[in-house]
Amino acid sequence: MSFGPIWEELERVTPPGESGRVKRRIKPEANCDLFLALAKPANLRMVLMLVKGSSLDGIDELPTARGVEARIARPGEDGSDASLELVLTDPRSADIFTALAADIADAVAAESSEPEAVAALIGRLGRWQRFLEEAGSEGLTPERQRGLYAELWLLRNYLVDAVGSTSAVQAWTGPARASHDYQFGPCAFEVKGTAAKQHQVLRIVSERQLDDTGVETLFLFHLSLDAHRDTGESLPALVGDVREAVRGTAAATVFEDGLFGAGYLDAHRHLYENPGYTVRESNFFRVVQGFPRILESDLVPGVGDVHYSVAVAECKHFLVDADAVIEEVKASHVGS
């Protein structure tokens, strides 16, 4: 069921200027009443979930998300149902709100009781809150697009062949905001993608990104890219490649969750078709003592949230052959 056309049809239900709400029921199989609605006359798109007041025991508010107002309307004295209401407040986020509504409706309809359905709505809304912090209506920034491209390029071109699609995708911890982008037992990877022409530098956004505390081996993978309009491989094309590689496996759902956590949504696909990328150079560096970095242990008390840059040229002293790296990944995978 596509929700966009339903809202468009509801916009034509009453003449412009009339007030009130019009709604259409969705997911009749759900154990609560779910509706798509419009608030007239502004034609604000809404998702309504009607439940008994007792299903909201202990719940005072809903997670807020950029561009979406989430509120609870408590039962009236006449014993009417309570409602959970999601309202699109930023028209630029219409595509995202449609995807959000479909995701939440699916999650709610899968639950067997009203309290579980309420918990499902709150849980999914919390995930969307984190997503909108990453991307918003404008999608990922160019830097985040390159970073995600580099992570998925490493996955497709090296890690799937090394340990299999399921293990490779399960090791992708970057979207969960872990210290490193991939973790294979005692072996971890931090991934950076750049598209600068000269004097390339890597942006390090935490004193923990290049900290090997807790892992036996830490590699920094750098993918140097040239960006072109209407040529090269786009981010959506690479996403499609990985999806095909994991189709029908246990990794498929994990991969989709990772994309969501990274701020990637198919509704934004048109924003990522350009530029396309060609790989200029790819390198693995072993992060060991002497590597140019700032560690948490180097900081004086009270200092944190460190951002700094590392010159790629200085990393070349720690270059490691790709085949040797993959052998270490395989050994770590077997031993984990």
C-alpha cells in the first residue's frame, strides 16, 4: 500500500478552506485502529493510532523528530479513545514522512496487543529520530555520502569475499556509532573516503577513532575518489550491488538496518545519483605506535570531543598490502 496517493486523495475530499480532519483507515489487521489523516485547512499530513487509555499507562510523551510533531491526545470524559498523533510539520520532509508512516504502520500491525503496538510505535519513532538527526530532509551531506560509499566499497570489494556476506555485514558497526566502522573479533577497521585533489587529509572526529585500545589490530582504510557528474558509480548503485550480494541471506535485514542507521533512505535516492565516483587509490594502513593520531590517553582532564586532521602522506609509512590485511581478517574471523 502506497501512502502518498492516499494523502493526495484526502486533499481533494473537502473544498479548500474547510476545517477539521479527514482520515482513511489502514492496516485493518492491526490490533488497534490506524489511520492516515489530513488536518484541514492546512492539509497537514498525519498518522493517527487510536488506543484505550490504559494502553498508555506510564507513557507521558513521545520521542520528537525533526520535521515531525509527535503528541498524545488523552481520553476525554466521555470515555473516548486516546490517540497517538504524528504530524508532518515540514513539507520538505514529505517523502521521509511517507516512509516513516509505512515503517511504523508495519511495526504496529505486527504486534498482538495494544500495549505492544504502542511500544512498537515509540521504538520505531525513536529510530527515526536518530535517522533524522543524521540526514533530515536534505539527506546526507557530501562528506557523509563519501564516507558511506567508502564503507560499502570495502564491504563489497574485500570483506564479503573474505568472510562471507553475513559475517561481513554483521561486522559493520559504524552505523551503530561504535568506536570503529568494522569489528571482526580482535581486528577492527576505521574507514575514510575523500575526494580532494591535492594534499589529502583525513578528518578524524573523535579521539577514539584511531585508538586501538581493546583490539589487537586496527586498520585504517582510505578510499581516494574522483567525483564526476553523470558518470562513475553512484552511492545508490553501490547500495544496490550490496543488496544483491546479501539477497535471501540472514544479512539482508541487518544490512537494511545498517543503511538506516547510517542515514541512508531510498526516498533520498535522487539526491545521491550525482556525483558518481571512480576510485583513484585505495590503501590499508596499520595503526600502531607512532601513527599520526591523538589518543584519549593523551588528553588532559576536561578535554574531549576532539576533531583533527591527518595527512594521508604521513600515513604511507604504515602502508600494508591488501592481501595481508585480508588474511588477518580471515584469521580473526575463524578465531572469533
